[in-house]
Amino acid sequence: MTSQLAVQLYTVRDFTHTASEFAETLQKIRAIGYEAVQLSAVAAMNGDAPAVDAALARRMLDDNGLRCIATHRNWNDLADRTDAELEFHHTLGCDFTAIGGIPGTYGGRAAEAFSSFIEDAGPVVARLKAAGIRFGYHNHAFEFMRAGEGRRTLFDLLIECGNPDLMLELDVYWADHAGVNPVRLLDRCRGRMPVIHVKDKGISPEGQPEMAPIGEGNLDWDGIIPACRAAGVEWYAVEQDVCRRDAFDCLRSSFQYLVTCGL
């Protein structure tokens, strides 16, 4: 069975500043056993004249037997430079992109801001879809604030008011951190979560929550993974924003645990 495990490269962002660093990082990821990555926070690919453009990144991925299954991109570029973004993703062979939170231009974390974003996103999502690219919104914890009428959260607005073609790149850690059961979210969003972010939640000796490799924390993977399957999740992007030890060792530990879960 083909693996569904990918590395969200934000985890190893400190090792992608140059083309050679990026190449070495890809080699290490493939050596662990991963077959795919999400391109995000790759410094060598940033700027107007990046050391690694989409064509070179594709060759480097191909050389290592890796696929790009998702990206995180700038909303303004997706909205205003759509043709360039389509070319970027087609070159990579990638059919999913997301943003890492509501753009700052919408003025904050309020229901009105999310409503405006959802409305503006409609035509952009449609244009991307027509070219074979799905678009998603990645959550942190604040999206689960109660906002607007009733007891709806900002994330509820994304689910209920957004176009069904607006995908939701669920981060299970941040949902749990906000006190929300990821299993219930997955059940509500069947067919709208092709890619999710997975990391575990442990407790430090001081009693504080901390990010951990999957299987080394306390999230309910016995419940989450079956819910992901039922919801139609295609890729599990392993992401650990903060690593208390070597990041590649953390990625290895997560991979080994998730393989035992059948992924």
C-alpha cells in the first residue's frame, strides 16, 4: 500500500536556507521512509530570484522519489497572481494549496473579517479548481473562538458559510489545544479535508502542554485515524512547529508510530 504520510517542511525550516541544504533535507526525509512533502517555509524558494524555483524543486523531489502533495502560499499571490500560482503548482505536480491563517488585510480575528474573506475567496477557489488545484484554510487555535451570533466559532463560519469547495486543512493539535474534539470536526467535514496536519500533544515536566512526535503525546490517535479515513483524508502531513530534540529524529519517531497505525 502506498504511504499517506508526508512531511510539512515547516518542521525543518531551519535546514532549507540554501539549495544544498534543501537537497540534503529531502534526502534525509526520504531516508526515513516518507514519500511526500508539503512545501512551506522553504527559505531557498523565497524571494523574487529564489535559489530553488519550482522547476528545480520538482527535479530535486523526483531525484529523491518524493511528491509535493501540498503547499502553503501567500493569499495575495493566489488572488492577484493566479496564473503564476497555477504554473507554480502544475510544475510541481501539486494539486492542493492552503493558507496558514486569515490574511492580515482582513483586519483581525472577528466574524466580520472571516465573512469578508469567505466571500472574497469564492472566485479564487473557483478559478483554482477549474485548473485542477484545490484550496484550503489551515487553522490554529484562535479559529475556535466564539464569535458572532449564537455559539458559533470562526471555524464554524468556514464550515457553514464557505463554499463547499473551500477545503479545510485541519491541524489536529491546535483543534485539541482549543478544547475541540478533532474526531467531531472530521465527521462534520467529510470530503473537505484532503490534507491534514498531525502532531502530538505532550506535557512538560512543568505541567505545560508541548508539541511532541506522534505517539509520544496524549492525543487519541486510536480515534483520530479512523475518523480521518471516514472523512476521506488523503494525506497526513506530519508537522512539529517546535522540536525539543533533533527535528529529523522527531520526524522518524512520528513516521514509525504512524506506520504501526497502518498509514
